Amino acid sequence: MTDFFDRASELETEFREQALARHFEQWRQNGLSHCEDCGDPIPGPRRAAIPSCTRCVLCQQLAEK
């Protein structure tokens, strides 16, 4: 009986890790739709030019100073 629960736990862990990997890969490729610092929307042209951007232009300029 223990083997059954151990296997179920292993499968759950594996599925969760795969789902997280897909989520973060999508985030890495598409970036964020809103700035991680101020929360304002990141303009589409910026996201198209820099797909993995996480900040709006203003916050990125402030972060680079």
C-alpha cells in the first residue's frame, strides 16, 4: 500500500515540476505584460522589441542608474 502512495506522490511532484517549467519557459519567452516594479502595463512595442522584458522603460532606466 505504501508503494502506491509513494508513486502517487512522485507523479504529483513530477507533474507540478513540469507545469512550473512550462509556465516559466512561457514567461521567459514572452516576458511580462505589466512592469514588475510599478505595475503599469508594458507597451506592446517594447515587449515585441525585448520579449523577455520585465520592466517599463522608465523603471528600466531607473534600475540601470
